[in-house]
Amino acid sequence: MSWISKRLLAATAATVLVSICGTASASTIVKIEHNLGLDNGLFNTVFIELFDDTPATRDNFLNYVNDGDFNGSVMHRLVPGFVLQGGGFTWNGSSFDGIPTNPPVVNEFGRSNLRGTLAMAKLAAPEDGGPPEGGPDSATNQFFYNFGDNSANLDNQNGGFTVFARVLGNGMDLIDAFGTLNSTTVAGFADVPFSGNTLLVMNNVSVVQLRVGDTDFSGVIDQADADLLTTTLVGGTDEPQYDVDANGTVDQADLDLLNALLLGDIDGDGFVGIADLNVVLGNWNQTVPPGDPLADVSGDNFVGIEDLNAVLGAWNVGSPPPPPAASVPEPASLALLGLGSVLTLSRKR
């Protein structure tokens, strides 16, 4: 970006009203890291947004996430063009072990099973050949990705399959790639996807803080995010990471704020606040160098009022970094409890 462009953006940033500046939305974002990925394994992560209009299902899913139950679990069923299913089993090298389940969750069907959504798997109803405990309210820990529009099928059977989340960003590129894996029968389970001698596993599943403006989920808010938002505005989106002003609409105002954030976020933590202001004030009235070049937001080789206005103009834009975790001393010893795993019925879509 040229110094002239930076000056123009600084002037724009100085006009931004603090009252419309937003922080992270209340959306719950879950990060799912796999053992397989694209680009030689560099892209192996999917970010999903949980829907608040399915509260029982959302909380049920989060219980398994927060307990670490999904870590190391296998995506055990692949039907190309239809669904990729997992969440229920781990692999011990010779057979599948069922992940202990919480009580079934009430069915909350409402959203259609469209491409890029996640829904809960459940047991067929008794009248349809399922077990006595089957039916609409039988979902526990298994879920699936919809590769395409499955609404005609899944919205109209067994009470409808509850859609509780959606894939964000370019995550479907990875899910689509998983859809091209070979599958076979493994230890009595049909359609298990694999690559070489490796099953598809969710290595780590965790809740993460949403950083508005980090449109590509790289962990850094930079010009690439602004470029992606520029492109996205043409096609339209309502994904929360693009909604910089947190007003529920993604538009040019979000791009303006993101550009302001890129200027005002001197310390690179994704938020314009007191730390950034202190960098400017600590270098006040200095030329660059010896002053800190990062404090020269306007790019005129001098730290002064233009730089201060650029930071104040973008004040409180972005997602505040989480507070530092408290240090907890490790106990001298840990009592380990052995938990037996009982193989449960595979839950079909």
C-alpha cells in the first residue's frame, strides 16, 4: 500500500464514529482440526458457526467439545455428494470404540439441510425399523456435513434432521476434498473414508474466539483480509467474521472499518485500543527513525496528530484479545480413572 493511500485511509479512519464501532459478535465458533488436509496438510482446519436458534442442540454439541470427546474421533461414514459423518467413535487400531454419550437431545428441526450445513445424526424411528429408543429425539454425539442440498430428503424424514451449524470461510473446500476420498468397510463399518492406510480423524475440536476482520481465519488481521472482504461484498455474505461493525449486515461500512483497523492496530492484536494509543504517545513528536516506524500510521515520517487521529478514529474496532489465562499449578499426582467404552449403534442420517 502506498504512503498516499495510507494518508487517505488515515483521513477516513479519523471520521469513523466510535458509536458504530463493534467488537466480536456473540456467535459461537468451533475450530475442527483434522489429520488430513489440502496443500500437503497445511490446510486441515474447518471453522463452523453454531446457531443460537437450536439452543439444546448447540449446548449438547458444546458439551462434547468442551469435554474433549471429539478429539481423536473418526469420521466414520462417507457418502460422496451426500454426507460426511463422525463424532461417535475412536479407532483403537483394530476396532471402533464408541464415545460415551450424554442423554439424547430434543429434536429442533427448523433450518433446511443445505450445502455447507451440519446436522445431528439420529436413530431411525421404531416404525421405520429402528430400535425402541430411536426416533426424532434420539440424537446424541454423531453429526454430519451436508455436501449439497439434501433438504428434499433430510427435511422430510424422522421429524427432520436438526441443522445446528454451518461451515465458514473456505472450509467447504476441505470438506469437498474429503468427499473425494476412497471408502471401504472397516471392522464392520461400511463407507469409512481413508487415505493410504490412514483414517480421517478430528485431531482437535475446540471453541475459539471470533476475531471480526480475520476473514480468512489465518490468526492475523492483514491486507489479505481486506482484499477478501472486498471480493466477498460482490457476492454477499452474512458470515460473522466479515461483520466488523457487528450490526448484522456485511457491507461497505465493514470494509471501511477493516481498513481503519489495519491502520490503527499498531501492536497487531486485532483490536484498536489503549496499547496502540500508547505506542503513538510514546513516540510523540519524533521523526522516524529514531521513533518507532509502527507509530507513524500516516506514513509522513513523523509521529504526530495525524497518527493520533488515525488511532482514535478506529477506536475499539476489532475483537479485544482474551485476558491472559490464570496460571494453575499442577498437582503432585493425578488419579486416572479408566473409562470403559461401549460400542453404540451407528446413527444414520
